[in-house]
Amino acid sequence: MKYHYLDQSYHSLYDFLLACCTSGFQEMNQRVKEGAFNDSVEYAIITASTNHIILPANELVDALTLNRHALNANLWDQINRERWKLSVEVCYCSLLQDCYKSKGIDSIIEVSSCDDF
């Protein structure tokens, strides 16, 4: 998965969050280091692995979830403001080894493999 934000490409969620939402992301990381968060996920950034999974036709994967909470409000607000400047690109292969890159339902291009993605 690649994140495209303000004419830059990022290969990790971490790098994208630093680019778009530095103060909120650093504030949340500092709170984690200080032990402000417990084991609850109600205010955590939740990601799903999208590597090496078999996804049935018409199924979806929530690659990123962040519920708004008082402890993450700054980060949530920043992501919410900046999300309109974000696009995501994925590369995937069928079980028959047909591979595609996509930036959305209307932008699917067949590629030879996803090895260099």
C-alpha cells in the first residue's frame, strides 16, 4: 500500500502520519510513552495487514481505523482535515497470478507483478 499526500508518496502509514499530522501524531506517541493509554483500543490507531491475504470478491479490508476520543482528538481532527488530500494505491494479485495496481474502483491497471511495488 502506498499513501500519496501533497505530491509525495509514502510507503508506510507512519511516514504519512508524520507528513500530514505531525503535532497530533507526536502528541499521541508521547501519551503512549507516558502510559496515558491502557489496553483499550477505543482511541488507538488500528491497522490491518493487507499483505499475503486472500480476499473474496467484493470484500473489503479496513486498512486504517481511528475512532475519535478525547485522548486522540488532535490527531483525529488533523487526519479528518487532511484526508481529502490523500489517495491510496494498492497492488494485488489474483489466485491465477493476474496482478493489478489500483488507486480506486475507476483506476485499475494490469501489471506483470507486485514485486516492485
